[in-house]
Amino acid sequence: MRKAAYLAKERWKEFVRALSGRGEVYAPCKEGEAIAFRRLLPEETPCLDGPAVGAPKAIIYHQSEALFTFDFRKDPAAPDKAAVVLRAETEAPPAIILCDRPCDAKGFTIIDRVFLDVDPYYRERREKTTIITLTCDTTYAGCFCTSVGGGPCDAAGSDVLLTDIGHGYYVEVLTDKGAEALNGTALEEGAPYSKEAEERRTASKEALKPVFSGGGEIRLVSVQDAFWEEVSQRCLGCGACTYLCPTCYCFNITDEQGVNAGERIRSWDSCMFTHFTLEASGHNPRSHKWQRFRNRVAHKFVHYPEKYGEPACTGCGRCIRLCPASIAISATVAELAASP
């Protein structure tokens, strides 16, 4: 389905209040000097002055969460024996992600392929979350979404697509979930505004030229180690690129245990950390920084595409804008894509 509507800007707060009645609303908000996704209060307005520092990935794929709790209980009839009782909670409240960007929404489709069929925690939140995306009307430093098959107006992963046309928003309802979330909100007929929206979108697409062609298809067979040593020289191994990324999904599992109870916790991890591949024996197959950098690029632009048909990158540019060493993965891929 694809239905059009219109939202006047003066009715924005009314619109947000209506959404709040349908679930927890998360949107980019001003946090000090930064913009970050967090729970939006009914009377608040999203901050659209620039891109959010981090992706809204954490709203569905939590940065840290208890998968289950457990405790030990002795059997009164057999004091020398104990039973382990597990308690897992997968229920999640309805949620709405408001004013994410097309690169953020597309990021969920990439993580979906990994978790949706096998992870009840992720699946529960994903199915109960409606994504209302705001198309981009300007480009930001580091953006290269058009190089990886996306675009500033890409609808992949979104339930509703908003386009700022100055006096209001052109609203495209893409899914039944999106239609349900917008039912009863302050919307008008959208057909009269379709031409304005199309003009805005065309201008946005033309403003963002690809950094490389071919969707980032690269081969690493003939790439020498010296290349990776050179391009990774400035890398600090801080992992910021992976934690800010809308598509990275590596995690670690730990058991936090007391005397008679504990919990199993899943937390984000990063392939850029030294200990990520450290084995119990003390051996580390990727002990050098250049090996970890190569693995990150290979996962996104070789291994994931081989399995799923597209790169595990949406070109959001966060890893470029916020890298303390100013490393651009797009430049690395462009160089590899241009090599024979």
C-alpha cells in the first residue's frame, strides 16, 4: 500500500500527542551539544537541526539487556539437590520511532536478516515498533547512501515516509502498521502536495553524488596486507564506528551471578576491540589492528553481500563524521572498488 496525506506544521504537536497515545515515541532530541534518540514527551518537538549522533538501532536492538534471570532453589524433600529456575521476559510495549532518516530505517532491514527469525527479544520489539521516517533535504558530512543502493528518500524499512515541503509534511503511508499508527491523527488529503514533494526529493537525490559505483562490490583476494596497514594507521581501536553504526550487530554474552541468583546479559561488542577474537588459550587470530580493520570492511562489503545480496552499510556517514582519527570507510571502499 502507498497512500498520501499532508500534515501542516502548525499541527505538529497535535500529531505527536496522538502518536503518544499509541505507544512510546522515540525521536532525535537535543542532549547538550549533541542530538540523540530518546523517549519524546508529548509536548516536546524533535530536534531536526542535524543528524543524530547515534542510530535509533538501540530502541529495538538494546545496547545491553538481560535475556533471562535465574536462581537456585533447593528441594525441601531432597536438601542435597537444587533446581535452577529460569525467567525470561520478551513482552515489549508498542513503540514509534519518529523522524529517523532513510539510512537508519534501512539499517533495520539489514539487522532483520540476522535476528528476526531466531531472536524473540528482537522480533517482539521489531514487530511492535512503527517507523516514521523523515527524508533528507540536505547532505551531511560523510554521507554516501547513494553509493550503497540507498538514497535520501529511500523507503526501505519505513512504515511511513515524511517529506518536508516547507509549510508542512507530505506523508506517505507505506504499510498497514503505518496506517494504524496514523489513524485519527491531524492529517489532510495529500494529493495536492505531491508535486511539491517530488520536486524536493528530486533535488535531494541530485545533491548527493555517489562516492563509488557498483554498490560497493569489492574483492579482497589480491589486496596486500600493506594496504590495510596503511589505511588503518590512524585507527585508535575505540569502536565508536561500530557503536554508532545502524547495521553493526556484534554482541557478547555474560553471566552475572550472585550466591543464589543471577542473570544472562547480552551487550553490544565491537570487532574493532583487541579482545573481540581473543581465545581462551591466549591466541588471537586478529591481534593486529589492520586485521580488525580489514575484517570490518570485509564483513560489510564482502561477506554480508555474499550471503544476503547487499552490503551491510547504509552510508549514513556516522563512522566518518565522528571518527576521532578522521578515517573514511567510503574512501577505503572506493579505492578497493576501483582496483582491478
